Amino acid sequence: MMRAVIVEDEYLAQEELRYLIEKHSAITITESFDDGLAALKYLQTHKVDVLFLDINIPSIDGMLLARSLHADARPPFVIFTTAYKEHAADAFELEAFDYLLKPLNETRVKGVLDKLAIAATPADTLTEQRHTLHLMRDNRIRITDTADILYAAANEKTTLVYTPDGEFYVPYTISELMTQLPANFFRCHRSYCVNLDKITEIAPGLNSTYHIFLPGIPHPVLVSRSNLKAFRERMQL
């Protein structure tokens, strides 16, 4: 059974979150705090699995508290609860599990709790181990199975990631993204990487290149000449 701590300085918000957690999950809430420093002292001596964390709290703000736990060998899942959208990128960098905006939406909270139950399940109890990635859109973090990703495109210091549900992004380069993706992803171009399992058609392009077609994507993805040989080998062409 998962154990959680709530850090929230507004009593009604704390009680609402407690109600939703108890209604939609089997998580045990071991403690609640309205002060960041008190929560930090507790977490230094007590192991918990999940931390529901407001950002604007007394003594130590939620970002600083999360940062202090991030260096732990096995930090808890952190789910930020805040009325402010502008902290989403910082939450992403801290590998927060999710980012709930106030006022809380019960359906959204339930969805996060359902994903949390899956993420906490030991890999050897699943039919196959999932590879997930944290994607961003509209100041919200979405945990996505990499098997659902179609391709990614470099966009200066960020990378656009395309899925059947639309366009998302990650706040780092495509080279950094490749280190987090499983072996079925291929860097077909300096600006693109593609999920080889999602390719529906391959067509010849200009200057001895290939065009890759993916489901739901109206434009082809280019295989550069420098990556052509490796691509042919991977696809057994």
C-alpha cells in the first residue's frame, strides 16, 4: 500500500485533496502539513511513496522542498498542486510525476491517481515493462508511454514530440531525448528521430534519401543521406 504526505497551507484545499485521494485510490495519507520546513523535517526521517505538494507554502516553498528530495536515491513521486501555471517547466525539470492546477478537477485527479497506481506497480508484475516519458503541453505534464510516440523534431533548445493525441514538447534537445528512448527509436536526421515500429510507408526522396510516413501525420519525415545506410540496415531494406 502506498503512503502519502500532503503539504498544503489552505485547510479547505487540504481536506478536498484528502477526500479525492481516499475516494479514488488505496493510498494511505500518513501526515498533512501546512508548512514546508515541517514537512521537510518529517520526510528526512520517514519514508513515503507520494508527496502532494503545494508550491506557495510558508518557510520553504514547494519547489525548494522538491529539489531537496530530488537528490535522494529513491525520492517519492511528487505531484504538485497549485493555482499557478508558470511553475510547470520547473516541475518538469524536477521530474515531477504530475502537475495539478487549482481549483482541482475530480476527473483529472482520478486520472493522475490511476496513472500513479500503474507507475508504482513493480515491473515484474506487469505483462511487459513500460517505458514512459514526461511530455508538456498547456503548462501540464503528461506521462506518455514511449510506444505511443510517433516521432520527434528538434526545435532549438526544446524538442517537439508527436503522438496520436497531438503535439507536445520536452524542454531539452533531441540528442538528450534520444538517451531516454528505447531501442526502437532511430535518429533518421539531425532534426528528427522516429519510432520504427510506427512506420507505415517508406518512399524514395530526392538525392538518394527516403521519406517516412507515419499514421495521422500529413507530412513525411526525412531520412538524411548520412543516416541512410544505418536506416536501411535497421529496416532490412
